[in-house]
Amino acid sequence: MENRNKNKVFLDINNKKIDLPVLSGSTGPDVVDIRSFYKISNLFTFDPGFTSTASCESSITFIDGDKGKLLYRGFDIGELAVKSTFLEVCFLLLYGKLPQKNQLDDFTQRVTRHTMLHEQMIYFFRGFRRDAHPMAIICGVQGAMSSFYHDSLDINDPWQREVASIRMIAKLPTIVAYAYKYSTGQPFVYPNNSLDYAENFLYMCFSVPAEQYKSNPILNKAMDRIFILHADHEQNASTSTVRLAGSSGANPFACIAAGIACLWGPAHGGANEACLNMLKEIGSVDRIPDFIKRAKDKNDPFRLMGFGHRVYKNFDPRAKVMKESADEVLELLGISNNRTLQVAKELEKIALEDEYFIEKKLYPNVDFYSGIILEAMGFPTSMFTPIFALARTVGWISHWIEMHSDPDKKIGRPRQLYKGNLERPFVLIKDR
Ligand code: SDX
């Protein structure tokens, strides 16, 4: 018997014939709806790391890993990175459409007027050591926001969800900039609402009260583009963390703090910091073969940071745009002979010609070039992942809102394949 038709798959389990619905999206692979599977088969499915599992329906972002395609609400990332701005992309991700000019002006005005932190929050920063990793600081301060903004905690009130969203998009740059200033011992610089989003972030990071500061417009554009490229990416680990935290009814500030914590890992958002550290460790082009050899050695846990992706099996379209930006920024700053960039370009070339990387379909991802730009702009490596978190906040929030708007939403609660002890009697310590 044919084991599926357009709308069903047919299984024969212990001589019991069961059929499961097949659901189709607007594009991408169909899915087998297994919500009733355990009930009718008494079996769990098993998929650690969710390599074959769709966790939800979503209309926000779509990735075609084979074609190296990334769409935000249907718009290609390459077009958005060149033709749009980060705040316009925020509006697109949140509301599903490109704004009219008056809508964008209103949205920009609302975000701009939420850029300051409650003054009492500044004391949170002072509780950290000066050499604390900024991800530890922003994770803590972000979670603490729920203790200040009590008028936007009710997840069932769409208006409060909206206010919390605007607050976080507006305040993350301030929190991240303050974390950077705190690490340098320089005073915090309040947001300047006459500046646009990316320019204001650079201003809060690099200006000092003692003198005038004006960031270079090309660096403002590069910063804004980096935000756009990092804004969202389907159900990645940190977005799935935010959805899972949100499914319990946790407040929006706590959910985003959970996303920040997950993003910190070097296999995920921490890869940009790890990648630049790796490029510096390689140090020169002649040392690249040794590192390639290590990356291929099964007994060596070393991996080429900034390479590989769960979904992209051709190339990461964000890496392409990032590479172009890296050339522009370094050219502008007069450091086009940047040694780290030379190592990165040569590493990319060698790796892409190596049969191991070709066979494993390992290509540079978004983190491979971003660190080079951020370092050239003056950021220490420890600030790379906080900047990723700043940009990804709008994606996390968009998924959090989408989840709460789902009438079928329920708390996420996976099962397991238990391999532990069967029930056994307790033995008192004197008898052990
Ligand atoms: C991000 O999910 C997202 O969308 C994430 C992200 C986003 O925007 O949210 O795109 C951001 O996290 C990008 C990825 C950043 N991480 C890194 O650059 C760290 C290095 N990359 C690897 O850790 C790895 O490639 C992952 C974690 C990114 C993907 O891992 P998978 O999909 O689970 O693949 P895998 O670990 O099973 O690897 C498949 C094979 C393995 O070999 P075999 O066991 O089949 O023999 O490829 C090998 C791996 O050993 N491999 C690598 C490698 N990445 C995978 N070998 C050397 N160097 C690497 N970088």
C-alpha cells in the first residue's frame, strides 16, 4: 500500500494500521502532524536537537538551506540589508508588512521615547565586577526589567504585550552600551533621541562627556546592517528558548532574558566572539592548514568557529552581505590589509576547497565575518554577542507575540526515552 498520499501518511505499527495527517505550509517541507501519535500508538517520536521536527507554525521568517535563502515576512535578506533600515525591519517582523511612511515615523517615535532606563536600574550594573562578561550583565539587567515595568507584564493584554515589545527594542541598545561603558570604567552616556537607532548605539558606546562625538555615517550604516542581518532566524536555539519560556506564561522580560542566556553559547550566538578569537589564534595564513586538520580530527573537539549551520547547506546569505560590509568598513578605516581579515579570507578559501567541508556542507555562517567588522569599529570581542542579542531581540519578541496569538498555544513539555534505573528499594546508609 502506498505509505502516503498528499494529505496523509500511513503507518503499520504492530499490525495496527494508523494514518497521520500531512500539513503543508506556504513553502518548505510538508509536516506529519504527530500530535495524536502517542495516543494512538503508545510510542513517542525521538528527535534530540530537533533535526527533523517542526515545533510550531510561524509566518515570520523562512530559510531555504539548500538555496541559501533567508526571507523576513517574504522579503529577501539581501534586499532588506541594502534597501531597508533596522527599525523598518523591526516593524516588518512585528506587524508582518512594510510600513507606510507615517507608520514608520510613529513607530520610530515610540521606540525613541523608550530608550532611557529607569534610573534605579543603573544600580544593577554596579553590582557586577568591572571585568564581568557583558553577556552576564545584560542577561541580569534584562531579567530585572520585569521588576520595574509592572504596567507591561500581563501577557494576555495585547496592549501590554506591545508596550513591553517597544520597551525592549528601545532599551536593549542602552543596556548593551551601558554594559560596555561599565567594563571600560567610563561614565554611562544617556541616549540622544536626535540620533537614529544605530547611530545612537554607537554614540552611547563611544562618546564621552569630555568631548564632542560624531560617528562616521558609513559605520552607522554598517551597524544598522549588522542589526538587520541578525534580527531573526526561524526557530533557532535562542528563539525556541524564548517560545518555551513564554509557553509557561512567563513575563516578556524574563523570556527575553532566557533567550539572551541561550544565545551566549559558542555553538550559537557566542560563535562570533569565538570565531575572532580563533582567527587571532591562527594568527597567520601559513598556520591555517594545522587548524583545518584539527577541525577534521574526530578526536579533537576543536571546530572551525563561524563555519557550519544546522539549516544552511550551501551558504549563509548573511555571511555574503557581511563579507561585503567588512571590505567596505576596513577600506573606510584604512585597514584593508587587516591581518585577521586576510586570515579569514584565506581560511574561507582553503576550507571551501577541502573535501571534508564540501562533504559536510560546511560554509561560513553569519558569525564568520561579523566579528571582523565589529572589532574594526572598536568593539572588544566580549561585546560581539551582546550586539547579536540586541539585534535578535526583535525576532525573539515577534515569535513570542506570534506564540501568544496562537489560539491553540499550550505549555511546551517534551517527553524522553528513559534509560535510567527501574524502581528499586531505598537502602539505608548503614546497610550500603
Ligand atoms: C548561529 O540556528 C540558527 O539559525 C543559528 C544562527 C541564528 O541566526 O540564530 O544562524 C546563529 O548560531 C550560527 C552558527 C554559529 N556556530 C558556529 O559557528 C560554531 C561552529 N559550528 C558548529 O558548532 C556547527 O556547525 C553548528 C552548531 C552551527 C551546527 O551543528 P549541527 O547542525 O548540529 O551539525 P553537527 O554538529 O551535527 O555537524 C555535522 C557534521 C559533524 O561531523 P559528523 O559527526 O557528521 O562526522 O559536521 C561537522 C561535525 O563534526 N561540523 C564541523 C563544524 N560544524 C559541523 N566540523 C568542523 N568545524 C565546524 N564548524
